[in-house]
Amino acid sequence: MYAIQKKHIGFAIGAIFCLALIAPALLGFSHFANAQVLTGDELFGGDKTGAEFASAAGLGSGNLVDTISQIIRVALGFLGVVAVVIILLGGFKWMASGGNDDKVKKAKQLIFSGIIGLVIVLSAYAIASFVITQISTATSGASGQQGG
């Protein structure tokens, strides 16, 4: 019965820790909400140009490729932080194992899993960076070849 309660306490602490990491990120995006009152004519553009309507509606003027790359960077950065936290948690469990072989084995497995996760995140970042560079090169009209 004690093991069940201990498991639930560990889960609750983990959930609170994850919320503590996620909450600032969600609150950081709150400045993107631009609530404005638009008339019926303005909702469908009326006689405004696309740029005027986008400005009135509170839409961003950034490049789509740049916006997508920023979203990918934030997501992969968050996943990288999670992987590092998993590695640190494994190290903490190893230090707190008290020489118990089962606990040391679980801690090593947690550290190894965190390292694999970090390698996956770094690989995903490299692949996403390459793909975004290639897309932006292809859509900008540049040939990518330099004459000599």
C-alpha cells in the first residue's frame, strides 16, 4: 500500500513539474491575442487591400517560412529541455540509490533514455533546419549556385 501512495506522489510531483515548465511558455504567447471589434464589412475585407485588412485584423506580417521555423525551434527547444531534465533526474536517482543495484540500473536506463532523446531532438533540429533552408531557397527564386 505504501508503494502505491509513493507512486502517486511521484506522479503528482512530475505533473506539477511539467506544468511549471509549460505554463510560462503558454503565458508568453498570450500577447498574440489581439481582440478588436470589426464591423461586418471589415470582417470580409470591404474595400481594403490585403495588407490593410491584415493590419486591421491583427495578423502578423512575418514570412510564413520564418514563422514555421520559429515554431519548430520553440518546440524542439522545449523537447531538448525535457531531455536534459530526464538526464538530471536519472543522475539524481543514481545518487539517491544508496548502492541498490536495481535502482542504479533504472537510473542508468533513465540517463540513457534521456541521451537518446537528446540525440533525436538534435537530429530533428538539423533535419528541420536543412529542410527550411532548402524551402526558403527554392521559394525565393535563388538558384543556390554561385558562378565563378
